[in-house]
Amino acid sequence: MTRALLAEDRAILEFLLTKQFSGQEQLVSQLEHVQVTGPSCSCGCDSVGLVVDRAIPPAHVEERVPTEAFGRDPAGTVVGVLLHVIDGYMADLEFYSASDVTRFGRPTIDSLRLAEWSVADNRGVRTLVNPHPLEEG
């Protein structure tokens, strides 16, 4: 059984979709048609599965995770947020602890910052360019 996006779900997705990338405009148009399918992880985190009406055109993204962010939950834990896109459709909104904490909440909207990565080096390794929230204290 699916449910509509909560205001918090939508706000996080809208923030993630402020990043410019191939397929971004198409994903923004999917926002009006995305539903939550329920928890997408069994660890107890707030990650949720997403489904979009397939009558909506797919996005032409170059990576499975075209946008991500970091922020702090209300307790101050640094939390990462990933938007997974499969076959051109939003498929998962993933939250993970960026520290050793196993229990964490969703990051507050005002703490979110888009992650910016370097171009891959000759070994395929990319590094985070903008300061990580852990470094800010």
C-alpha cells in the first residue's frame, strides 16, 4: 500500500532536486506523481521506497544517485541523504548515519547541504569538495 509524500518527504526531495544534473527537470516533474511505498530498509532508519506513475516520462540521469546531501538530525547527528533513481524514476530516499551512531533521525531541512564531489581521478576515486558537516562541529 502506498501513501502520499509527507510535507517533510517533499521538502527533502525538493531540496535534493535543486542540484543541477542531467535529468533534474524530469525528476522535478515526477514530484507531483511520486508515492511512498513504505520503509526500504530493515535497520530502523527512515529510508523509504518511492514509486512514480509510469505514465510520466522517465528522467535521463547518468548515475543511480544523481544528488545527495548531508545535514544534522535534531540530536546533532550527521546524516546523509541519497536519492536513488532506477530506470529514470525516483525509487528510494535513503538516510544513513555519517558517523558511528546507529540510531538517528532525519536531518532538519535548514541543516541540509548538497554534497559536491570532485571529478573522478585515474583510479575512479572522487572526493567530497564542500566541507562535510562533521568538520563544522
